[in-house]
Amino acid sequence: MNFRHRQPVDLTEGVVRLSPLDLTDVVPHLAGEDTELVRWLSGGIGTRRSVEDYIRRCMAHPEWRGRASPSGR
């Protein structure tokens, strides 16, 4: 996979929009967090600080080049 693409990608069907996570995604992430997300993805209830810390760690990782992994891995 090429993680160097820095712009959001619109699929031609207009059904799904994928974009790298950044700190503006913290509040929407927390608003959308539910029991399934906690159980299968994050492993715990998120806080503003924990989500910000996660995104900052991902953004600092050279492989992601400023992107946080949507899978949390």
C-alpha cells in the first residue's frame, strides 16, 4: 500500500470517503463511539486526551507520514 497520498479520496460512486485522521477528527470520533467500536476497535472508552494522544502518535510515525490508521493498528 502506498501511504504517501496526502489528499482525501472520493470514490466515483460517492458512497465512501476516506481521509487521513487529524486532530479535527477527535470530537466526531468521540461522538460516534459506541459499544461495538469500544469492543472491537479501541479496546476502551475514549477520552478527548486518549484520542488526541493516539492521533499524535500515529502522525509522528514515519510509516504513516501524518496519517492515523483508521483501524487503530
